[in-house]
Amino acid sequence: MELADRAVGLLLSSISLSIFTYYTFWIIILPFVDSDHFIHKYFLPQDYAILVPVFAGITLLSLLSVFIGMVMLKSKKKKA
């Protein structure tokens, strides 16, 4: 079981590092590269640089709120 936990941890760390590196390159370095350079085809337009994290945050908060609401309703039913 410990090996599986390590594998999951390594996978999550790798995914997080990849996303962080991609986003950092997209936001900080890409604006200084010429717009006709081939690297631009691997990145979304700059408009999405704010929309993607905002959408992800709203989704995360919504799911968290639904989870907390369900737990509160379940605990209320157990007491009654």
C-alpha cells in the first residue's frame, strides 16, 4: 500500500509541476517571444490566462460547497 501511495504522490506532484511550468511559461515568458514564433501554437491566447484559473476556482468552490452541504444534511438526518 505504501508503494501505491508513493506512486500517486509522485503522479500528482508531476502533474502539478507540469501545470505550473506551462502556466508560468505562458504568462511570464511568452509575451516576450515574437508572435510569429512556432512556440505560440502550443499555447492558448492570452485572454484565457485569467479565464481558466477563475473558472477552475469557481468550479472548485462550487464542488466544495455542495460537498459541505451534503455532509451537513447527512449529519442532520443522523441526529433526528
